[in-house]
Amino acid sequence: MPKFTLDGVDDGPLRKKEKRTAYLIAVHQKREAVRVYAVLAVSAETALSQVRALATEDMAVDVVGALSRDLARQLGLKPGEMRLV
């Protein structure tokens, strides 16, 4: 039975799952403390777009780092989840 990803492409029996990384995304807003979110995503661009979708126009969004695989597991991050750290 074929599996489908979010883009609708058939995974097939030999296609591996893409590796995900827990990216640290900083959200800067005037006169506010910088907020840093951990986002489990396939790429930094995907993580940035997920945070930008929730940010307002006056907020700046940047990638500031990544978490280790063990720390991401300890936090219990799930794919696509965004958590304030």
C-alpha cells in the first residue's frame, strides 16, 4: 500500500523518510524580549515559514541554531510542532 507525503508524492517502498532537525527560531519584536521557538522540520526554510505564518508584520524572524537529536527527543517535539524554549 503506497504512502503519501504532504506534497502528494508516492513514497514507495524504497524512499526513506526525510530527516528532521529541531531548529531554534528567534522572533524579535520592538520593546519585547526575544522569543526563541524550537521547531522540528525537514529544513530551516520550512521552520522559518511555519513561524512567519504566525508572526505579524512588525516581527523579525531568524534561525539562531539547532537542538541535538537527544534534546529534541527529551522535549518530546513532534514533526511540525513549534514550542517556546
